[in-house]
Amino acid sequence: MDLIPAPSSAVRRPDEDFPLDAATTLTAPPALADAERWLRGTLSAATGLPLGPGRPGAGIELVRDDALAAEAYRITVRPGHALLAAGGPAGALWAAQTLRQLLGPDAYRRSPLRHEGWVLPGADIEDAPRFGWRGALLDVARHFLPKADVLRFVDLLAAHKLNVLHLHLTDDQGWRVEIKRYPRLTRRGAWRERSMVGYRSGRRRDDRPHGGYYTQDDLREIVAYAAARGVTVVPEIDLPGHTQAAVAAYPELGNTDVVDTTALGVWTDWGVSHHVLNASEETLRFFEGVLEEVLELFPSEFVHLGGDECPKEQWKDSAAAQARIRELGLANEDELQSHVIRHFDRWLAERGRRLIGWDEILEGGLAPGAAVSSWRGFGGGIAAAKAGHDVVMCPEQHVYFDHRQADGPDEPIPVGFVRTLEDVYRFEPVPPQLDGAAARRVIGTQANLWSEFADSARDIDYRAFPRLVAFAEVAWSELPVRPAERDFAGFERRLATHLKALDALGVEYRPADGPLPWQRRPGVAGRPIEGPPPVR
């Protein structure tokens, strides 16, 4: 049983196999209806078996066991009966995902290749996740990803028991969420005239307009689709930096006494624009209006507000910004940024939500309920945890999957640190500087897929997989905390089977021996190495 992520315990019972046939049933209580619906639809499509309703004690049976934690499950397979006991709806969904794995790679297809010979191996499996937040960031701001591809990505997360989709919806290069009271955010802010090609390549641009956005109904659909698969969608609305697209749509949001923002367009470079929000009361009210609609669309406990990489040049040159600093009794521009973050920290808390932001938000102090995404290494996360804040560890040196996977010149736009599959498998989210209560503040970990160099689902597949498979095991399984003690060879052996499932799903992952086949043929030159990546 080459299961990924590795379960807490798995014992094979070779004499207790359960052959499936047209009479095999599937039953579950109403509380586990999502898992029952998903499992019936997925397995019936792949096997051609109807899996009609049955009686307790026979067939495939989902039950709730309140003695188990919410995401924990137990599977017992014996002849004629596969019992999936779960602590709650999420645990039932993860049990269902494991059951599909037990049937082999063909169970990942959407139509049956055969109608007989389906066998569940006799087994006793017990499992529960290490972390409650097991996430992946998908940057749809730099390059828009159509809704169907987002839904597909949700399915891939759920297949690996990852339960958070961090959706990066706004940035300098595009605004992707419909806000009805501010229609120009998408009418103007969702489109840029052209895009950079590569990085540090003479700033060449492709001269193709690029854009798109999700309607509010699109986002409701994405959120509901994800929830039915155990995945929570956490929206990110970046502020006060990474906001040129918003300023291009509504010029009054910018520092108008420094620059004529009426002529500003959505940014066509990568990196970080120096056009940032002003910090007036009117701008705060504007984004309160934005967030009121965002909260209606996304029921997640956390709302990500970015808060990182805010250039201060315009504020230093702006008489209005300097007057605002004096009015608020602040010391400098850094404190002005903190004022904006603290304002929305309180605003979200008053509405029963929690702010999460990149580790720069620590610089001005946070409300007790706010959480930190530690991206600039572990330092921000360590400081946040010691100060009593929850932390999601996502250091760019380890889990930025836009970064290249090998050192060769044939990697597609090979930017950033080299982070191999083994590097990811040996990533440990809880640093040794934390123990006890501070260590428990690390509520999870996340891999980030920034999309400057990924303009399609194919590019995302290549950069994410199979590294996201290794990351999923790090996030879910109780691996040795000392990276050197992890059994990477054993993981590779299990991965060989799992790649066949990815093949069945149509995932265009990076092969172990390098990029695409035509790039590996003798005499075919690879693409040149670009430079280091953008700051983020």
C-alpha cells in the first residue's frame, strides 16, 4: 500500500481483500453526505460500478466516531465490508481519498478502462494530520487562471489532503475579484496592456493584453466546490502596497499630490510597484467597502491582507501623507503602514474574522487574534509565535514553488533558489528555536505558487508537481522532525506508484530526469537561465 501522505498506521491484511462488483453498496449518515457524494461520484465514474445505497455492516460504509478528532479517520477493509470511521465530515473526506488510493491509479480516471477486477486490499489504517493548516497559495493576480482550472487545482489539493487554498486575488498586475460597489476595479483593474517576458531579459514584453476576473457567483462556486472537498478558500486582498491595479482603477486611492495617478495603468512589470495607497480616511472607507463584499463571499475564519513590501518613497514625498503621520501622532512612514494594518485588524475582529498577513505586519504590533504568514525565512514566524500569534510557515527558501527545481539551463525560466523534491521533503515547518507553547503556535504550513512565470495550468502543474506531493506529506504526516532522518528513498518508492495516479489525472508534472522530452534530446538547446526572481 504505497499511500501518500503516509498514514499514521497501516497494516496490510493480504487474506482479507474485498473484491468490488455491481452489487457493492455505499452508505453513510446524513452528517457525512459530502464524503458519500464525492466518493460515489468519483468511484462510479472510474469503475463503472453503481455503488448504490446499502445497509450498515456491508459494502463501503462511512460512519462517524466521536472518539476521533475532526480530521482523523480509521479504515478497516475485510471481505464484503470496508468501514470508514471518521471524527467528522473532514475526516470522512480524507478517508474517502485514501480509499480511492487503495484501488490504484485507474481509480483516478473519469471513465472506466475496465468493469471488473476492482479489489480493495484488506487493511487496517489509522490516520490523522499533524497540522490543521495545510495550504497552497495560488497567485491568480499576476496571471489570471480560469475558473475551471481553479476548480481542478482544488481537486488536486484535496487528493493530497491539503485543506487550504490561499487565493491571491489582487496585486499591482491585476485585480481579480468583482466588487459591485466599485465596478472599475475589474472593468479597468483586471486588465493590463502587456506582460513581461521572462525576467531581466531586457524588459521585453509580449504586447498581448492579459486579464480576467471572477464574478461573485464564480467565487461562491469555487468556495462551495472547495468546501465539499474539505478545502477552505482564504482570500487575499493586498494592501497598502501591491495596489497599482486598484489605483489605476480609482486614481484617488493613490498619492495624488506626488504623481498624476489619472494616467496610471495596471502595471506591466514584475516585482513591486512604487505606487501604493494613500492612508486617508477615505481610502480606509473604500477598502472597508471592498472587504464587506469579500466577507460575504468567503466564510473563512481568516482573511489575508498582504501587508508586505510597501515602498515608502511616495509617502516620504507626499505632503498629505506627512500631514497624516503628524495627525495620527506617528513617528514615520513605517508606522503609517502599521496604522493601516492595525485598522483592518480591528475591523475584521469586530466582524468575527481574523487577519492574517505576511510577516512584515509584525512591525507595528498586532491584535491577539491576528496570524502571520512567515515568508522571509523563519525569523518572522519565530518572533510571532513567541509573541503569542498563530503562524503559518511558508519560507521562500523552502516552499516557493515558482522557484526552479534543478540547476540546469533547460529549466523553463529557471528563477530563484534551486529546491529539489528532496529539499521539499526535508523541509521542517517548526524550527528548533520553538518549543512548548510557542511551537504549538505553528498552526500549519503552506507552499506558494507565484505566477509571474506561470501563465497557464500546465505551467502550474510543472512547478507544483511532484514537489507538492512531498510537501503534502510534510504537512500531514508525523515525519521525524530532524530532516536528515526522513526516509526519502521510501518516499520516492511510494511516489513512483503515485505518479501513475497523477498521469491518470492529467497532471503535467516535472519528470525526475528533467524538463520536457524535447528539451532533453541531444542537440536541442535549453532555455537560457534568467536572473534571480522578483523580490517576492
